[in-house]
Amino acid sequence: MPDQITRGLLPVDTLEVQVLVDNVTDSISTVPEDVTNEVAVLMKNGSLKMSAGEYRCCAHHGLSLIITARIGGDRRTLVFDAGPEAYTVTRNGTLLKVPFGDAGAVVLSHGHWDHAGGLVEAVRQIVAVNNGRRLECHVNTGMFVPRGNWRNGGEPLPQKPIPSPGELAAVGAIVINSPDARRLLNDFFYLSGEIPRVTPYEKGLPGHLKRTADGKSWEPDPWIMDERYVAVHVKGKGAIVFTACSHAGVINVLKDARKVFGDVPLHAVMGGFHLSGPQIEEIIPDTVNDLKGFGLKRIVPAHCTGWRAVGALVQAFGEECIVPSAVGRKFMF
């Protein structure tokens, strides 16, 4: 049972989240003390040699987070998704001086190109600087079905396939292909199992398709049941939930997290909430209203959340709670 798995999770002292890839770049807006903008990160590590484009990170449609948890002097680093392609991983990782060698595992949240396109490069970067040590890459079988979307003209538009388990293994990954919830990296991280779809207005991604079993045609696939989230228990605060795209619905994600964490409160949620696009933006009011029931102290919208939803969140929760993600930005919990 997932709740039994979370009972074995170690409460960590601190949690650091470095945004490696996101849709947005923003180093001008002011941020709270526990958040550091990209320029300050680059200046601290010596990457910002002058004010010029080649010394700044590149925003790209996708998401990748470098999540580091610490207990005393012990720390564990997890790579959560890897953005849309190798270029962004390499460029931003170099500028941010991401310690890829510290990464002990990689998690793919779901089988879409904007989260998996840079996965092979991320594994390659990690193995290149950790003396060739193979690392776990956590996926599930549902991620590898061919997918697509309807074009405006009514024809299927195929998505680029995500890297196969064989491709990942070839660059140094130990592919853990399982649908089940589990603890990762010596009980520092929780990886969910299948997220129950229980909220009536959260109906997945309209127009999303997958190949039929015989490979000859397409069928609706709005639910994207392979999606998973990651969570960490921070001592004295509660659970920090990382949801990459929330195709399951961010309320469904948080309902599941609240159930499996039991007496541990939910402190924060960070990631893409997928509240943008036709037929999805209409659920923004219901989503914002239901978010109030979780008692969250920090909400970090990213990637596919959309500007209308971010505006509604700020209006409902205030700037003390809402701090949008941006490429290069660092968050401390």
C-alpha cells in the first residue's frame, strides 16, 4: 500500500530544487528570501561573465528539476524529468554548474517528449562525471505507447517517441520499469503509483491520442494513466509534491498525496498544473477553489500551468504563497 511506503520515508532537513528546464525565463522579478533568481545563481557560480545571451539559460517548452534532499551531512539528488531535448540539458546544466555527478536516480513523470526528450543526454551527463557508475531511471510501461494529438484539420499529429528502455540502458541507465509506488535513494524520495482520477471536472487532456494495440489506427487517450508524481517529507514543514504536468489533474494529485501521507501535512506543490488550452482553462476557477482545502504554504506553478491560471492563483492566494517557476531559479524548502 502507498501509505505504508510513505511511512518509511525519512524526514529530510532541507530540500533544494534547481530548475534546469522550464518554459519561462525571469531574472528580473523580485522573489522571496528562500528563492534565488537565475542571474544570482549564475553570478555565485562564476558563469555570468558579462551581460550577454550566451551567458544565460535557455527557456524551452518542457520541465526538468534537480532535487537535492539533505539529512545532516548526507544528501541525495534526484533528476525529475529532462526537458524536450539534449541541447537545453547541456546548455543550462553547464551554465548552472549542475552537479550531475551527485545524481543517484532519474524519474520520468510520463511519456511525453517535452519531459523525456533530454532524458538520454541527462543520463549521459551524469554517467560521464560519476566515473561511469550506472544509475536508476524510473519509468513505467505505459509511457512507451506511441502518442499523438488531433490536428486542427482532424488528422492525427504523431508525437516524437520518447527514448526506449534500450536507449537509456545503452548510455548507462539501470531502467526500473514498474507501475508501483516506491521509495527512492535510501528512503529520501517517494515516487507515486497510478494516480486515482476522482475529481469530476478533471478529465485529462482533450484530443490526446495513442496507437491502438494493433498499431494500425489511433484511439482517445485523455487520461494518460502512466503519469506519476514525486514527493519529499521536509522536517517541520510537511510533504513537498512535484507534479510535472498534472494531466491527472493537480487536485487529483494532491488528493492522492494527502491520502498516502496521512498525518503529514502537505506543505507545497511545484510543477506544471496544465490549466492552459481549450477545454482546460474553464476548470481554473474550480481548481483554484479546491486548492484552498489543502492548506498549502507555497505553490510553484511551472511549465504548462498557463498565465490565466497563474493570475487566478495569485489573486486567490497572494504573492506570499505563489512564486512561479522560471529556468535557472532555485527554491529552498
